[in-house]
Amino acid sequence: MSTVITPGKRGKRTGTAPPAASPVRTRRAGRRQQTLATVALLAPFTALLVAVFLVPVGYAIGLSFFSEDHDGLGFGGGETVFTGLRSYIAVLSDPSFLAGFGSVALYCVIFVPAVVIGALALALLLDSGLIRLRRTAQMLLYLPHAVPGIIAAVIWLYLYTPGLSPVIKLFAQADITIDFLGLHTVLPSIVNIALWSGLGYNMVIFYAALQALPREVLEAARIDGAGGVRTALLVKVPIIRSSVLMVCMFSLIAALQLFTEPMLMNQATPMVNSRFTLNMYIYDAAFRRNNYGLASAASVILLIVTCALSYAVTRWAGRRDRSAR
């Protein structure tokens, strides 16, 4: 209750003001509603994250510290014993695992720049307006991504196999001998399959980012006398830098998980062995050698490498943004 005092009538109550709501209570109620809304929106994602990621990762980490020891000739069930870091030491000292790591690293060096630069070039070409029927071209470029990866690998394996491939026969008519499954060509052949599938998908991401650019900036560049190429390289690409870095990180993660294409080529060429990549090494350890502790240790190492590289790309991108400002 508050009083209003008029001059000349000191101490006399002339009216009362209605009680106001407490600002503290209003803020608390607003924060409570925000908290409930946040929990309600994040609950489904959190449940899925725990169920399909955290629980399997925790199980794999726990399994990597145990192994099955068999007595005698190995007949009958074995005893599960705690082995500590023995599986990690065995993985890191295995030459086949290190060779698979080298194959994946070389694949990343070839694939990631090729898919990012190729998709960005296609998106800039579509955005420039030089190509007519842009929607049709965009759909045709995206269409290979709609083909399941295993089917795409089978199609390209048919095109790579001597005696079956019409491409090899066409080269033979021109007296050109080419072996797509040879020692020095099998990895570029795998990169070609991944590029055929991934270029259109990443191109759509870049094209959507380019369509969201403010047209005033592009018009200002034209007024300043910048041509199409300079506008694309010096104006458009720096503005969509965040999309470029996102595609780089996702492509890197996908490259580290390389499995389908070399797994199918393993049946067609001796140049791709059963442990050609990290994921093939994990598959071989788990389902051919029945060594789940070794497979889990290799999986955890692959997870650590993937997280470390993703963190490095993110930190590098953050530093570039701060220096640009």
C-alpha cells in the first residue's frame, strides 16, 4: 500500500495505488517457463543421443579392456578376463592397422579437397546464371546421391572389371591399356565412386548458401567493376566460408568411415585386402577373428581420431573468423 501526499496537507492520505506484481516473481516465472520449454525440446534429442551414441560408445570402451582367453586347443567357451590396455597396444603395433590408417589418410588427402572444390565450383556455376534450366541441372547432379552407396559401388565395380567394362573396351580400341583396379589406381577409383555420389549433395548445400547472399553486396561488387570470377572468389566464397568449413568437416568424417566401396572391391582385386581401411580392420577383427576386444579398441581409436580432427577443424575455423573480424 502506498500513499500520495499533496503539498500543504502533509501526512494526509489522498489515494491508494493498486499492488504491483513483484518483478522478481515475474522473472522467476519466465525463467521456469524457458527451462521447461528447453527440457521439452531437448528431451527427444538427448534420449536418442544416449541410446544410439553414448551407450554404444561406453559399451565399446568397456569391452576394449576385456578379452576372451581359451584354454587348451580353444574348444568350448572361453573365459572373459580383464586385459587393460593390451588390446590398444596390439592395435597400435599391428602393421595392418597402420597400413589401413595410411590408406585412409591418403584417401582423405585426395577426396576431401576434390569434393569440396568440385561441389563449390558447380554451385558457383549454377549461381552465376550461365547454365540454363538450373533446376533440371541441380536435380541431375543430385540424383547420384539418391542411389544407395552399395548399389553405386556395384555399378562402378562393373565398369572397373576387365572383360566386363565397356569403358575398358573403349580404351582398348584406342590402344590404351588401363587397369582401374591396379596397385596405383585402385585408390583413385574408390575416390571416383565417392565423388560421383557426394558432389551433388554438397553442391546443393553450397548453392543454398549462395542463394541466401544479400544481393546488395553482389550489386556493389558489380558497380566496383568486379567480373564474374572475381566476384565468385573474392565476395561469394568468403561470405559462405562457414558452409565451406562445415562441408570440409563432414567430408572428413565420412572419409574416415570409408568401408562400402573397398569392401566390395576386396572381392574383385587383391590390391584391396580385408584390412584395407580402419573400418575394414574393425570388421575383420570382430566378425572374422572373433576378437571383440581388439575390434572395440580399434573403434575407440578411430573415434578419438575423428573427434580430434573435427575439433581441430572447428578451432581453426574459429581462429579464422576472429582474425577476419
